Amino acid sequence: MGFPFDTPTWDGVSGAIFMGLGTSAPAIFSFIAIVMAILALIVGQKVESGKYRSHK
């Protein structure tokens, strides 16, 4: 079953409903999200440690 375009509810709909199902899109998007999170942690740590050192 797909998206219930003819009814306003999700009753009776099962399974994942997005266009990337069954392709490599979930893996690619997950990898991109992991890389972005790691970069945010690295950049944030550099900024915070620099501010901490300059405050003393």
C-alpha cells in the first residue's frame, strides 16, 4: 500500500513510505548526516577550547 491520497487518515497503511525505499538513498543520507554531526562536534570543540584558552 502506498500513501492514502483518497483518504485523510493513515488507517490501513503499512510499511515505510518515502521515495528512497529500496535504493541506496537511506545509506547515503545517513552517511552524510553522520559526517555533518562529526564535523559539528569537531568545529564546536575547537571554538569552545579556543574561547576557554583566551578567557584565562
